Amino acid sequence: MAQEQIAKASKNAKKKIIEKFAVKSSRKEAWGIAVKEAEEALKMNFEERLKIINGKKEILLASRKSKKKQVVKQESDTDSDATSLSKPDAEDIQAGKHKVIKRKLKSDGIKQPNKKCKLSTQENNLEGHPKVHKDNKFVHDSDVSDSSESGILQSDDRALGTHRQSKVCLKCEKPSVDLVQCKGKCFGYFHQECLVNSSQEPLCANCDAGVHKCMICQETSTETALKRCVSSNCGRFYHDTCLKAYSSMINHEGKNNHCPLHFCLTCVLENPRSSVTNASRLLKCIRCCRAFHNKRQCIAAGSIHLTGASIICSEHFEVKKHKLSSTINANWCFICSKSGSLLCCDTCPSAFHLECLNTKAPEDIFLCEDCECGKHPHYDDIVWAKLGAYRWWPAKVCHPKEVPHNIAKESPQIGEFPLYFFGTKNYIWAHRGRVFGFQEDDDERTDHALAHPGLTKRFNLALEEAGKEFAKYLKKKEVSMLEMKKHLKPPQFKMIKFNKPVGNVQVPTFNEKDYNRCDCNPNSESPCSSDVDCINRSLMFECNSNLCLAKEKCQNQRFQKREYPPAEPFLTESRGWGLRSLVDIKKGQFVNEYVGELIDDEECERRIAKMHKENETNFYFLTIDKDHIIDAGPKGNLSRFLNHSCNPNLETQKWIVNGETRIGLFARYDIPAKTELTFNYNLECKGNEKAKCMCGADNCSKYIGVRPLNTNSKAKSKVGIKRKKAFEKSKRDDICVYCKNRGSEMISCSYRDCPKSAHYACSLHAIQSAADNRWKCPEHLCEVCQTVSSKQCSTCSKTYCRQHYRNFLKTTEGNKFICIQGHQT
Ligand SMILES: C[S@@+](CC[C@H](N)C(=O)[O-])C[C@H]1O[C@@H](n2cnc3c(N)ncnc32)[C@H](O)[C@@H]1O
């Protein structure tokens, strides 16, 4: 009874206002009365609203019904003004052809765009009051009641109203400020009546029964079979396998075991290899594991806002038979653009040849990669859209806030969003099953135009408009990408200064006795630099800071002093993060040391297997020798961001620093500031086998670790071997200095430019007894103590170290050395 009175009073008040306005003679008086009555009417609305807030649903329904009646009346009043949607290509399609399409669509069970289609025109709606042609209206009665009954509000933020601060009941999905938190493990909120009545504590049915729904596969399992998100107050459950499969599919591992509801899916899909640092609030889907930043470029179009933090995402769109809600697939392959027998995605228009996908026909339904990851259209996307018999037509995905009033107020189904058709200026509510992304040059498809000689002006206009909008869209996207990249931080790792041995890995302890002091004059301008012939430097030994006579002036302690030119990680186009220098670098300059955990081969294989299992694609293993591998994954320094290139600007060199072998990166040529720094991974960087190389170099071998094409001697860089001058293989002796035979597995003498080689097996004893684990041919070892020699007899090539040479060598007139004992001439 009360409702009727309220509705009647409100109607009367409005009527009176209009009447009073009509009285021209007593305008002032009428104005006064009108204001008074309008106030009353407003008050009435306020009361109405209060009642709604208090949960008096009947009043809400009554008010909606009365409003709807008005809309219907308005529609019938404006019949004559409206323009109906002209079929975009009606003129183009010859009658027969058109019929064929119609028949096909009919047989597919797809509804034709008829008088009930969801359309309107901009001319009528953008300004002033909306005028909707009867034929263009598409609000189904069922839609309105559907949404109100399921508690789903419009996707327009304005509709949130008092629900912004409230929570959502996880059973009936209605937002309310009056909810009780379940005392079980789910931490969910429910209406009292939605909880289990029998239990003493407030418990939801799932917690009461000890079962929960996996937010990924949506199947219910017992608590023991599921894993709960570690985040406090999250309480979402997942099957471990589902979580792993999902993480690898979207190429993102939840930080510290947090579930996917703690990162923005859109940001992750756009930058899978980066941790997204934008901590702005996330809108979380109450039905699944998807969350988005509360920004129009992040949120999936068609998601329904329930509260300021909860949505039902567009993934939950359901095909309804009575609506234009089925998916229409393209009749060409999205890879090769040709027609034929196609595998159609179940939820979007994409279609593929099995051969193009290089896969077998799935037994179950097929979802394309984008749909599987949950990559849905976003607001402002320029798309191709199809409505029944109409041809694929360029359109824009609009935000419900930005469409004409009469379109916006229509209550959409979850997953539906308004589309604006270029050229025709029509609006329609659509879903992801009817749209696919516009691409660069789509507006210049002249072949398409040629295929349809009768192409209408309107279609051309639509293409032109879409092209312009798309260019704007790309520009905007680029700007926002750049902006986003500025806020992105590289994935986290622990910064360390030196290699950290792990497990059984041993590093040699430094013994001062084994150290060879160089001959450099400590008083010279730059002792131990590349300008002077420092014996340690030539042998790729660093001088010891305590023992080198040059002390602080010594220029051969670059690893120890960490003399790295400043560099910064940056996000590359296709290779994840890379490193670039902030200053100019000179040829031969020490750039960085590759540091990380020092592991053995066994541990390395174990780590690689684990990473392969988890579909990890970034590997940070660099081999020093078969027992020592550096893993810069968990711990390292900036060098871990160095990407591979088939034509790199850095090369690796093995140096001995206080008895330990370390790997340094040195410039192959002058490198200007802001250039990406790269080195050739060769086979020394494990884990990248078969990985496609995206270095873009002219000589790229297409795969990381495969020898680059057309390499010249300059481009060759072998990890761990420094050669001051090009060490061309052809110039090397291929006869073993010990057994005098040729053969494979030869190693080269590490002394300067010495061309001598030996079989690995033959030289093993020498390597093992060498202080630095490196082989030098016997010629370069002191005849007495087998340490590195410093002087050599110019006649017989016998060599002696600094301690012993005076006993065995004498200087000749020509300042050469010769054995004291002399030689037979
Ligand atoms: C040492 S990490 C380099 C840093 C890495 N890009 C990142 O984002 O952390 C090596 C990994 O980077 C990627 N990568 C390096 N160079 C590449 C290249 N030329 N092409 C494709 N991927 C590359 C591969 O995934 C490789 O396993």
C-alpha cells in the first residue's frame, strides 16, 4: 500500500511541475510552487532511496517498474524520429549471396540482427534526452530482473553508490554492509542467512564441510587436496597443479606464494617477465582467480563492479540461447589468413588451421592462447565486430560511462560491453565472442576492397575512421607502456659482490707463497696497466693488493676493486630485461664481473631440470669449468641482466684473482653510452639450449648458443680465453707437445700468444700441479720449481721464474737471455 502511495505521489509531483511550467501568465508563482513540489518529490526520492539502502527490495522493484514504464512510453513517443541501423553492407551483398549467409547463420543457430537488436544511433542519443527507436531497444525484461535478482549492478562505477565500501556475500553475490565473516579458513563474508545455521560459530557451507573450490578449475576438493593462498585474509584455495599450470601459462609466478588475485592479470600478460610494482588497488573477481588494476586500460571490458574492490570478471560471460550471445568465428586462419578446415576457438572469433598451430585436434573444446590466459578486450580497444549477417565491421569498445544514456542504462549481461561502430555511429552491446583486435594496416586492406567491388562508402568511411582511431589508440598505448615501464622494476634477486660457493663446491685458498709479483716499476705513472708489460696482467692474473709493490697505484686489481662503469637494467622489446651502460666505454675496458652462486655440475643439472619443469625461460648459468658453474639467478649483480648477442659488444675472460678463477666481461670495442651490453653465451651459458635468439644481429644464428652465421675472427669470442692478439686456430700447433700426436680435445697454452697445444689427457698432470689450474706448455714453467716463468733462454727456450733465472741465465749483449751453461753452436 505504502509503495503505491509513494509511486503515485512521485508521479503527481512531477506532473504538477510540468503543468506549472506551462502556465506562462503566472510564471513566478508557478516557479515557487514548482520548486516546493520538486523539493517534496526529491524528498520522496530520498526516502525511497533510504528504503532501498535499508534493503527494502520491493520498493526498488516498484520504482524500477514505474521507471521502465516511462521509458517504454518515451520510446513509443519518439518512434518517428529514430533512425534504425542501416545494414552496413546491405547494398554490397547481392541478394543471392546475402541469402546464403543468412541461411548459413540460421543453420548455425545464430540469431539474425532483427528488430530486437541492441542498437541505437549517436545522432539521437549523444545530446539531450535519449530517443530510442522501438526497433532499436534491446532491454529485455528478463535482463533487468536477472541483474537485480543476482545482485549484479551495472558496470558503471556510478552505480556502485553505497556498495563502494561494502563487501560481497560469497554465496548470493550481493553486496551489503551487513555481512558476517566466516570463522573458517575462507575468510569470506556472508549474510547471516547464507551461513550454515547448525554450527555455533559463523561458518560457510564449505568451511563447515571442510571442502573448498579451486579458484582456477572451479572444482571442489577437500582442504587437504588444496593449497591456501599465503596472504593474510585472502583465504582462496587452489590445486597445486592448477596453480602451477596457470602460472606457467601466463608466465608469472606469484610473489612469495601469493595467489593470482594479488597481481593485475593485464599488466602481467603485457610484461610477463617483470614484477609489476604498481601497487594501486586491485579489483578482484569473486568467482575466479583474476584481478585487475582499477584502471580502464587494465580491467577486462564487461566486468561487473560489485563493490569498490570486487567484480565479476568478463570470464563469466554465459551464452544465452535467446540472445545474440554465441561466438562467431572467422572463416580464415588467424595465422596464415587462408581459409580451409579450421579449428575454432570456443570463446572468441579466432580460428586456425591445425597445421598452422602445429597441433592435433583437441578432444574437448578448443580455446586459443589468448582466451586460455584470460586476455579479453579492454575499453578503448579498436576491434572488428560481427553482428549476425552483417560483415565484420570496425568498432570501438566503449566504457558504459561514455555511451549515450539510453545505451548505458540498459542492464548488460556479465561480459558484455558497448561497441561503437565506425561509419554508422551505431552502438550495440557485444561480448568477446564477437570481436577480435584491429591491427596495423587493417584500414589499408585494398585487397579486401577489390574483393568487394560494391564496397559501400560507409564501409570505407568506417575503415578510415577506425584507422585514425587506431593510430591514436596505439600512440596512447605506447605512452602508457612507457609510463608503465618507468614504474616497472626488474625481478628481484639478492645483490652480491663475490661468488658464493654452495654445497660441496670448493674454492682454492690463497697462499702468498704461490703469488708471483710482477716486475712493474711502482714509481711509473700507471704501474700494472695495459700500457706497461705487466707479467701478471698478460697472464690474466690480478695483482694482490698487499703484495704488489705498486700498492694503491696498481692498475691490475679491477675485479678486486669492482671498477665497473655505471650501468642500468632496462626492459627490452623481446628479451626481457637487459643491461645498458650509462657512460661511454673504451675498447678493452673491464665492464663487470659475472657473479652468482658457485655450484657444481650436479647441482646445475638439478636446477635446470627444476626450471624446465616450471617452464622458466630465463637462465643465468655460466660455466667456469666442469666443477664450477656460476648461477646468477637467485643471487648476483647487474651482470645477470646481460643478454646474449650473436654480435656482442662484450667478451668474457677468465682471470685468476688471489688463486680463484673469476669471469670478467670486457668491451670488444668502443661502446657509446646508453647502448645495450651483450655477450655471446656460446655453450657456456647452460639452460638456453634450443632457445630462440632475438638478438637481431645480421649474423644471428637464430638460436642462443649456436655459432653465429658468417662470423669473422672478430666476432668469435670464447668464454674464458683471452688472447691479446687474435688467436687464429690455423696458426696453432695441432700436435700435442707431450705425445707429439695430433688429435681432438686439444687445449692451448695459456701463455701469451704461445701457439702450443696438448691433449687434455696428456696435460692433466701439469694442470693439476699448476697454481692457477691452467695449462701452460712446459716451456713457460720454471725448469726448477714449475711455477710461472718470467725469463726465457733465447736459444733453447728453457724458462725460469724470477727466483731462479739468475742462477741459470745470463744477459747477452743484445739484452737477451741465454743459458749460463752455454750452448753448442
Ligand atoms: C642471463 S639472463 C639475461 C637477463 C634476462 N633477459 C632477464 O630478463 O632477466 C638470460 C636469459 O635472457 C633471455 N635472453 C637473453 N638473450 C636473449 C636473446 N638474444 N634472445 C632471446 N632471449 C634472450 C633468455 O631467456 C635467457 O635465458
